[in-house]
Amino acid sequence: MSKELLLFELEKTRGWTLDLFEGMKEEDMHIIPEGFPNSIHWQLGHIAGMMEMVTAALTDKNTDTSKRYQKYFAFGTSPDDFDGDTPATDEIEALLKGQPERLEDLDEAVLDDDLPREFMGMTTRREQFAFMILHEAMHVGKVQEMKRVLENQ
């Protein structure tokens, strides 16, 4: 998959993600709807954190933000892990908005770099980037479900 196609797919998927913020009350983002293991806040932080892992590796190498997001939003974490340092929803939204721009000037050759270790069967940065777009779309659907449940409570 070319860099241009990856960025196009990210742009479309990210639009869906950012649309999730519209019309959401802040307090509703922190509710864990019945039948779900976490909140919309966690879901959005998870999307941002997983893509930040890829963005930092491909661009500016700033891993501090990535590490912070992994602490609160990695697989296996939950809103029970939140504390005063947890990224707020407005910070998450800003990170989500900025990631595509940081990836625009990416040298396509970097996408063929090997990952430091295999990630779910993937061995290159290109494979991981493509997967993260799919991963984001899946979580967008989950948040849409959560919003419907909250609206009907």
C-alpha cells in the first residue's frame, strides 16, 4: 500500500473519529455504558495512543506522548487506571487532529523499515500503519454503538 493511499485512508477514517466528538457532552464521555468494558474517553484515547505509537516511530521520534498514552489507553487498561495525569478528551482530540499532518512529509522508504519486534504478525512499519487505520475504524464503530446506548438510557 502506497504512502498516498495510507494517508488517504487515514484522512477518511480520522474524519469519522473526529466526528465522534461532535454533540458529545463531556460527562457522557466518562460513563461506561452497560455491556461495555470502558468509556468513550478510553476508546478515543486508545485510538489516539495506538496511532501515536506509529506516528512517533515514523516521524519525530517523540515517544514521551506515546508512552503516556500507552500507560492509560493500551490494551488491558481501563478507566479504573485513570488519575490526574490521564490525557483529557480535549487533549486527545488535539492529538488526533495533529497526527495526519505530522505524517504528510513522511519519507516513504521509512515505511519499509522493520519493526523492532513483530507486532501481531506484522514485521514492517507499513504493515503496522495500515493495521492501525483498520484498528481505528473498528473502534469508531464501537464508539458509535456506545453513543447509541447512552442516548437511549
